[in-house]
Amino acid sequence: RLQQGRPLAYWGAGRHTRKRSAHLIAHGHHPDVWIDIDPKKIGNVVVGTRVVAPEWLRQTEKPFVLSYVANHGARELIASELEAMDYRNGIDYLMVG
């Protein structure tokens, strides 16, 4: 899925997500954007890449999303939001956190 040529978005811009995603980044899978809902993080740059709100994902050509958020209940909320934007689990996104 990472080799499809689609933009890559990592959902979660916090310390835990950065730590969890470090292996993929080290192997050349740097995200095009970080997605986060925290207004304090949106607009910041994390590991050289900007943090944007989930609305950024509303594009004609869908990016591939890896969600690293593992907080209680967050996985379901993120999946619900992605599904509402017509993203399909396993095809357009994976919950990896």
C-alpha cells in the first residue's frame, strides 16, 4: 500500500505517533502531512512536515492514511471520520497504532 504513489498521511502528530512511525520514516516512508485534531498542533511542522486538520483529507485523489493514534476510543472515532469521507479500511487507510 505504501508503494502506490499516493500521498501519505500519518494521523497523529504527538510524541507517541512520531516514535511509532520512526521505523517507516527511516525506511523512506516520510509522510506528506501529519493529521491531528489538536488546534495547538495544526500549522506546526513535525519532523520537517506540516500538521493539518482532518479536512485536508477531503480530496479527489485520496491520500493513503496510517493512523497511529491508540488512545481509548480514538481508533473508532478516526475510522468513523475516515469512513464518512469515503475512505475504505485496508484500501485507503490502516489503523496501525
